[in-house]
Amino acid sequence: MKRRMYCCTDMAPNRITDGCAPRHLSEPDARAAWLRPLTLGLLLMALAVLSAGSSRAQEAETELLRPLVEAGISSYVQAQASSSRAERLARFETAASQFDEAARRALQTTTGANAMLYTNAGTAWLRAERPGHAVLAYERALAIDPADRQARANLAYIQGQLPDWVPQPRGAFGAHALPFLPHPLSATQRALLAGALFMLAALTLGLSVWRRWPLLRVRAALLALGWGWLLFAQTAPDADRRAVVVDRNGALLRASDSLNAPARLPQALPEGTQVDLIESRPGWWRVRLGDGQEGWVRRSGIERISLIPAIAA
């Protein structure tokens, strides 16, 4: 008597009949079946522990910065209440230095750069009648948060107060902005976007190899180009070679790196002028102005905008 064969698709769920070989997990598959949820659980637990530890560390670091920030606020309020011009300027300068120090220390913590502290420092420097340091602080605030309206407005105000013969600074590095965004991307945003593009490019490439879809490889290549573009924006020398004249007496632009060299301009570059750094020699910087003029200035008269010198200061 012939036995009737059944197709597996005719079976009721969880019912084994003749003619259908039951699917048993192989030993490696069976091990993987319980290892996956276990691994995922351990990973989630580790992330939770790290997140809690990071949160506690950030709270502790914030508490360390709090006295310095409160001291800056106190100095600023005292300056506003002072009737003596000399005392008022001195207290504003003290407040600016305290905000600057708090911002510098924040860079060395897990909390990271804080645009608000730099904006506060810039406002205090502006009230202290030190436009060079104010420009420096506002530019650093905008490097962290390009959408900071107060920093942008006050920076435009300072630039408008410079003499007409001072060339306006050239625009921000092109790779920091995208045409469909209202503001340039901050360094953190560029880093996050670059990481996301890299992951998408890797996943798309892997999927194209698995599925053998040539079109996906083209998309992976485009994503990789976007990642490389943002990576270049992070590391391009042009991105951090801007500086500001911070000397009260300005910076005299000379034809060479010598105090005896003739001046390129009849007047010193006033405090608050922005320049591009080209070449460094002991005690001197070769700089380029917004209109393309070049010359040498004393190193002590200018300071780089980049946040890296702020950490090392």
C-alpha cells in the first residue's frame, strides 16, 4: 500500500505528518538562537551603565564649572552697577576672562564646547571696549553653534565699527555649509553627519554585494563622496587658519618679518580685524587680508580663532 505524501504547505501549524521532514536546528544555529538575545541584553545593559556613568560625570563637571560661571555673572552685574568708567571697564574685562576660562575648561570635559559661554565672554569683552577679544569669542561661539543669533549680530556690529579702509573678512570655509541649510554646520554636526554617511555607505555597499545590484554600488559611491567631503572640511588647513588682531594698539602690516621692514599700509590694522594665516616664523605671522593683500605681523598682536589654541592656552 502506497503511503500518501503530504506537502509541508498543506500542514496545519506545528503539525508533523508523513512525507515532511521536520526542521531541526543544527547545533550552531541552536546556539545562535539563544546567544543573540543574550548578547543584545548584555549590550543594552552595558550602554545603560555607560550612559548613567557619563551622565554622572557630566553633572560633576558642570558643578566644577559653576563657580567660575557664577563669578563671571557676578563681575558682569557689578560692572553694570559701577558709576566709575575705569572700574566698569575693569570689571567687564574680569567677567570676560572668567567666561573665557569657563569655556576653555568646558572644552576639556565630556560636556564639550559651549557656545553660550563664548557668547557671554564676547559680550563682556565688547562692554570692556576690547573688540579684538570680542570677535575672537563670537567667532568661536559661531564655530560651535552657527545659529547663535546674538553672536552673529554682535559680530556684524563690531565689523561695522571698523574703519572703511579695513578689508572685510572673507566668508566661512565653503564645506561648512550646505546650500539647503539656513546656517553653516557646526563641527559637531559635521562630524555626526560624516559618521552617518560612512555607515550608510558601508551598509549600501554590503547590500549591493549581497544582492548584486549595481545601482546600489553607485549610491554607495555617492555616499562615500559625501563622507569624504565632510571629512575634508573637518581637516582642511583653511578651516582653522583665521585669526583676529587683539592688540589694543593694532598690528602693523610689514613687508617682511623684521621690525625694520617697511609698512605695507599707512596705519596699523585696528583691533578686531580678521586675517588669514599663511606662514609662521619665530615671532611673526605672514597674513592675508580680506582683499588679498599680504604682509607680516607680530605674533603677539593676533590670536587664532581655532578652538585648539583655546584648549592649549
